[in-house]
Amino acid sequence: MLRAVRSTKVTYMPVSPPLVVALAEIGLVAEIRSQLSSIAGCGGAPRSGRRFPEEGYGLTETGGGATRMLDLDESRRYGSLIPATGEALPPGQQGELWLRGPTIMKGYVGDDEATAATLDSEGWLKTGDLCYFDSEGCLYIVDRLKELIKYKAYQVPPAELEHLLQSNPEIADAAVIPYPDEEAGQIPMAFVVRKPGSNVTEAQIMDFIARQVAPYKKIRRVGFVNAIPKSPAGKILRRELINHALSAASSKL
């Protein structure tokens, strides 16, 4: 790939997060950046760090990319995206992102019920993603609505906790899932991959998060694994982790 970038003078290259991680591990991200006459984009799943300058956001239902960063100045806003079409939400207020435009799908073939649930009568696509705009019009994707953890009367976005966990110098990777709890309904549970040589404990991880979030967002269980299961595009396979957590709990009964 690097040879092709050099020989053909590539001006733009979209990549998936697993490739970004692989390039970073062998020290080629900076070289890729220097070879591109434009910039490289990363999409498919949230980045685990600021390794590539541009992120994009889109769905299959939007016919590809719906919005992306436009220059290096915008790319410095980690986790943000410039808004595409649609009516902007008030700054700071979270809600479901709706999109409308010429690339939006007409519907799901042979599934009128799913189409009606996803598209409204005016053609707005309900993305299922929780987001908010800041005062400068940048769009921040918080998490998938269906993945929010329901802790008592609160909703906890796993992606927010994962970002904090990945900022810990002793953690190589992390994922957060809902774990059933009789009193709270669900509690946030973290699966953590330690960095080589690290002996970070469950208590240390829970304290690290507790010092940075509201009480209802605290991590209340931690499991250690060798790797976080992900799709080829880099999306966390939470269902596998949930099944693992529940099966481990059952074996202890």
C-alpha cells in the first residue's frame, strides 16, 4: 500500500481503524501522512487515538459518507464532524441525528415496516445515533442509541467511557458493555486489554474513571482479556463480550 501511495502520488486515502492501528504499530502513520498530497480519512468505527487527521461519518442508508472534516484545522477537534444536511440541534443538546439529501436510500427492499420506522414522511433518515452540535456547528457523535447503558434513570454512552479508558497509559484497548444488575437494571462493565508489562488492577481502573465522570457513569465491573473482539471495520462486537460476561457469571453459580 505504501509503495502504491509513493508511486501513484495518491491525494486522498480512506482507511479503517484497524489499518490505522497496524500502521501506527510499525511506525508508518507519519510516513503515510507525509506522502499524501492531501489528507487521509478514517471511518467505519471511532478512532482509538489521534493517529490520522480526518474522520468521516456515514451509514449504508446514506449511500456512503454523510459528513466529514474538511481540513486539518477541523481535524484537531477529536471526535467531531462538520454537520451535513438536516436541521441543526441547539448547541450542547443531545438527540438523535436525522439526515436528508439526494443520497439517502429510498427504503429497505421488501421491508415496509423497517422503512417506515427509519424514514419519516418528509424523507428524513433517523440514524439511530445520539449526537450534539457545539456552538461552532461541529457535530459530535456520542453513541448508538441502542447501545446506551440504562443505569437506573440514566443513560450511559459506552463510547465515552471507552475513550477515557483508552487514554490510560496502562491500557492498550477497552470496551464497555451493559451488565445486568438487579437494583440498577444495568451497570457499565469494562473489558480491558493491559499493555505489556502492566499490572493495572480492577480497583485502579474503576478509580481512574470515577475521578473523571458523574457518579452514574462509573465503571462498576472490570474484566481483563487478551483482545477486544471487533469486526473487520473495527467496530466492537459487544454481543460477544456480553455473552462472555454472562457465561462467566453463570459458571460461578
